[in-house]
Amino acid sequence: MPIWTCETCGAQFPDSGSPPASCPVCEDERQFVNWKGQTFLAPETLAERHRVVWRDDLGMTGVALEPAFAIGQRALLVPDGKGYVMWDCIPLATPEAIAHVRSLGGLKAIAISHPHYYGALAGWSEAFGGVPVYLHADDRQWVTRPHPSIVHWTGDHHRLSDDVLLLRTGGHFAGATMLHDARGADGKGALLIGDIAQVTMDRRFVSFMYSYPNYMPLNAAAVRRIAAAVEPLVFDRIYGAWWGRNIAAGAKAAFAASVERYIAAIS
């Protein structure tokens, strides 16, 4: 029986003889149901239509589907000792992509910023011996395919190693998470934000939304909480959720300026 993947958001659902009746992620007000109706794809169909590609994105290896599928994010491989932490996830794990990641050193863990990027977390985890998948417990209700590899961490911080830290910022989701890589950006520190804060098209600022497709801004109190969570960290670079959506240098000052600009704009 196939594992079904939502065509609109990329969420996976457990094996069943027929596709789910609906996708709770898409029915949430932050997302949307496809205009042509809710549709789901079997893995074989998804693999026929899309392939997994990998390439450098500002010094880190990124992994994504081409042509773009669902929300279109790319995952990043964060070096951590002899292996990698996969930051965010994509809706497909192919043998070729798994072999490439294995050739680099393999995965030691997976960490995901929020439910829109849970994707094929089970497949990626199983391919590397059941490595843990760190999801914040505040977003437990959005897991559409439960799996024993999932670790529902709690609190505001969870350290994966001396250099890699997960921090719950909230905002886009209650358990929205960023990753701080102390060794990133040639030792100056990097902050991986998904779209909890969205790198703008000029790549000089970030902005904030509760829902991107439905144009619902985030309130000032939530943005201030995000800023307070980020402020103690040392970082010079920000990585967003899509190819090239990064701030290469001066990112901490850019983040602070972005918070001030955003709050002024909605006040």
C-alpha cells in the first residue's frame, strides 16, 4: 500500500489502500486547499514527476525537488562532527539522493522548523538507520505520519551538539524553530530560519508572516518574542528556506533592523 503525499503542502500520510479524505495541514488557515481540489500522490508517481537534486548554497549542501513541488523548500545539510544534521526536510527521498548524502558522511539527525516542512522525514530517517527527527512538542498535533524516530522536544532550547542548537521562537507556529550553527559562516555563526522569518527578495532584510499564501501578518508581540530569542546568539549569516534566499554577511544587524522596520510598518 502506498504512502500518500499531499500535492499542495508535501505532508505524508500513513500507508493505506486509498488516499486520505483531507489534509489537516492544508485545511489550516495558514495554508490552502488546492484550487483543483485536494489531491495526493503515491511515491512512485512523485518520483516519476520530480527528482531530488543537490548543490551548494552559500557554503552548505542543499537538497530539493526539481521541478519544485508543493511549497518548494530546500533542505540543508549542516556539518556536525563526522555527519550532518538535515535542517528542514523535503517530500521525497530517492536512492540517488540518499547515496549522495551517505557519500558525504551521512545523517546523524534531522531537525525541522515547522509542520509545512515535515515532508518525507520518515524515509530520510530510515535511510540512515532511524536517526532522530527533532520536532517541537508544541506542534505535535500537525504530524500526519507518526514515526518512532520522531523526538518531540520541549522548552525553548535543545542542544544537538556543542555547535548546533535548536531554539523555539514561535510565531509562524507555536513550536516554530530555528537552528543556530556556531561554526557556520567560517566560524562567525549562522542562523537557519526556514521561513519563521522570511528572507526578503533584496536579501538585506527578513520579514514575518503568520500565513504567507493568505497574507496574514504576524503580530508585534510575536515578532518581539522571536527577536528576544535570537538576540543572545552570535551569527553573521542567515539561511532562508529556498535556494539563494540567504543573507551572506552582517545578518545579525540585518535581523535587528528588520524587526524594527516590521513593527513600525504594522503599528
